[in-house]
Amino acid sequence: QVQLVESGGGSVQAGGSLRLSCEVSGSVSGLDGIGWYRQDPRRSRELVARWSILGDPIFVEDVRGRFAIFKDTVKNSVDLQMNNLRPEDTAVYFCNRDSGRPYPWGRGTQVTVSS
């Protein structure tokens, strides 16, 4: 059974930074297929960061240049570094497979950005 545990969220002011971590346990075929999603009440869940088939990071347009994604094979985690945060980044952030049938969803971690 795959388990995904997100952490690192919090409340920051606009322009601040947070680093989220997704700890992955269980039988997964590597960390390359794990991406980060976010969801707030106004929008459906969206995939904001993942890796291409060649291993390059891919981001949705409104976070490009501000977010970075990392793999830590020692911790077996996928981290999301978020810089220059904006109020519109406020959401619950989740990690999961970026394609195919998702693993069981974790609880996510809340990110709140105030102006």
C-alpha cells in the first residue's frame, strides 16, 4: 500500500517562501512519476509541478520561475520549493502520481498566503 504524506505548509505573507515535502512509502516505481497538485474551493485540483519523460521539471505557467521541484532518494521524498508566494497560491497542496490511476490521496498540506 502506497502512502503519501505531505508536510511543510503554513501561513506566510506575499513574497515569502515555503518548502513542502512529500514522503513516499510503499511500492512505487521511483519518484519520477510523483508530482504536486493544489486545490482550493474555487478551482478543481490542478497539477502544478511534475517531471517530463526526460526528467526535466515542468510547471504550470503561473508558478513557473517561482517554484522548484526536487527528488530526495535518501528520504524517498519529493519536495516543492515555493518562492515569491502570492495570495492566489493559497490552497491545499497534495502530491501523487502525475498520470494514470492515482495512489490513495494524502491529507495534503495547507498553504495560506496573505497580502
